[in-house]
Amino acid sequence: MRSTKLGTSGVEAGIVGLGCMGMSWGYDQLGRDDSASIEVIRRAIDLGCTLIDTADMYGPFTNEELVGRALHGRRDEVVLATKGGLVVDDPRTYAMHRDGRPEHLRATFEASLKRLGTDHVDLYQLHRVDPAVPVEESWGTLAEFVREGKARAIGLSEASVEDIRRAQAVHPVASVQSELSLWSRDALDNGVLEYCREQSIAFISFSPLGRGFLSARIASAEDLPKVDGRRRLPRFQPEALEANRVIADHIREVAGQLGTTPAQVSLAWVLAQGDNVVVIPGTKTARYLEENSGAAGIRLPGQALERLRDLPAPVGSRY
């Protein structure tokens, strides 16, 4: 597994990590299996998928507890990343709000450490910039965690270039986590990925498989579990899924030509966007974990990159 640096923090992580959200939140809520998820997390470490990503809002709170149990005895083998600054108001409807106040971030950070069963995290991320709080105030609080030895590095999530610049003026930004995939290319269009490359900031791609769609395993809404947060998303509505099948078909054809899987092609395309890129696909299945980790060794040829670059735009917004 190749690795990349998280900014100037001295922290390094494998370029394929593991997003743990779906183990406790959002996807297939009736299919939760903590024992199986713990085994997947531990197997990820064996494979070199060292960046283990969670957040206090996943569950809420239960995902951090799960990750904490999974890392018992193996804490020093991983780059443990969590996030704060989003507060769940109603888990049933996914209603939430942003809270970047220093006092909130301090309280939620300390609570995360307890749930994770550790005295420090390797990466603490501001889950979203709160428009009601100057980013300098929120970021200054995260910088205190670094000075106190409770966080080795700090990062932003879904931030604009201007947000990143303002944060940098206070303390180095180690990473920016945003959605990037073959059907979500905002980070390319808005200059965030380019800016991160220029500034040697790690870019962490969440949902690099388009919430599972880009693995070419979801042909219709019937392929989703009955209780699953994706059913409320615009791109997973029946008409949108039907229209978006052409994207999956193209990816499947490229994978067939290369002797890989659609998931590996999709991940390899994201990784091809820069040496500073880390992908954190989520899975609860050891089989898919092995498949995803294999993308680290795939270099897409120019012809494949050109075809994937020219995929049709998806029908439906992200949220």
C-alpha cells in the first residue's frame, strides 16, 4: 500500500483508507452487524488501509464507540480520524445543524476521545464550516488540540478554497475531506483539489464509489436495503437511477477491458487525480474491502482516463 503525507504534520496514511460511517449510520440500518464490522476494520489494518475515518454524528455517537472497540490493542497501527461540528437533531430524518463554536468543539472533541478509548487522535476534522462562526475561531480551537498533544493533525471537510486559506493563516491545514468521484467532481471544478495539491495538503475523498452506485451493483431502487438513507437522495430515485445506468455501464466496460472491477476502476480514477489523494470507501464486507484495497495498485492507462473523464453528467443532485 502506497502512502501519502497529511500536509506538514508528519502523519502518513495509506492511499486507500476505510470510511466507517455506513457500519452504524445511513446505509442498511436493519443490517447492522458490529462484530462483522469490527473484523472488517481489523482486516483493513492488515491490508495497509491505515486511515480509519469516523465522526461523532455517525449514529450519532455509536460509530465512534464501534471504532474504539475495533482498535483495542491496535491503536498505534492506524491513523485514527474523527470529526466534529455537525449536530444531529433527528436521526430518523437526518436533520442536522452546524455548530462551530469553540465551546461546542471542545466539548464534542473530549467526548469523542472517550468514545474512541484513546488520549489522542491522529486527525481531527471540522465536519463543516459554520457560517455563523468565523472559521478562524473554530480552527483556533482545533489548533489548541494539537498544542495540547490531543490531535496530531487537523483538517477541514467540505470547505471552500477561501475557508482553507483563512484557516491556514491560523494553523497548518493537514487535510481537506470532500466528496470526489466519477459522478461528483465539484472538488475539481471549484479549485479545492488543485489548491490542496499546490499547498501539499492531503485531499481525502469520501464516497469515492458514489455511495455504492459506481461499483455497478445498484441497477434499481430494489437493489437497496428497505431501510437505507440513500432512498431519500435525488440520484437514487427510480427515474434518476434508470438514467444514471449509462454511467455504470461505461465503468463496467472499462473494467472489463482492464481485467479489474468497476469499483477498482472508480477508485483508481480518484487516486489518479493527485499523489496527495486518499480515498476512504466504506464497506461492511471483507470481500469488498479486499477489492477496494486492490485499487491502490492500479494505474489507469491514458485511454481509460479519457473515457472516464468524458462520462455523462449524473441525473440528480448529491443531496
